[in-house]
Amino acid sequence: MAASCKEVFPSVGYALGNTPTYISGVMGYLLASNQPDMDFTKPVRCLSDEDLKSMKLRYYTSDVHTTAFNLPNYVRTALKGIVDSCR
């Protein structure tokens, strides 16, 4: 799937997140963009503590966003050359 996305989109990213309601508890997210310089690892907007509270976000933070792209070695190896963050 990631290789197919790379054929169409210049920027492809992959992230992992904890999803307790999913069978394995971990879900992967494949992202793609037409923008060649897109850096998925950096949030477009960093949320303040006040933002998080007003939005009632209990899990997501800018740090969690960035950390989701720190992939285990076996995933990085499988996606090397396909996903931009695995170069």
C-alpha cells in the first residue's frame, strides 16, 4: 500500500498509534500529500495546554503526534525508501 502511494504522491509518511479498541491495540496510519516538502512528523499547529483542555483532548498532544513517527526498526526497515521518514 505504501509503495502504491509513493507512485502517486511525492510525500508519504507512516505513523503508529495506540488504539485500545483495536484488536492488537496498535494501528498504523499511512499519510500522503501532493506537497513534495511535506513533513508529516511536525504538527501544522502546536496545541497549548489550554487548547487541549478546551477541545477535551485526552490523548493527543503535539509530542504524541511527533512520537508516532518514531517507528520500530522492523517497520523502518520494511518502509525504507518508500516512506520519507525512513530514509
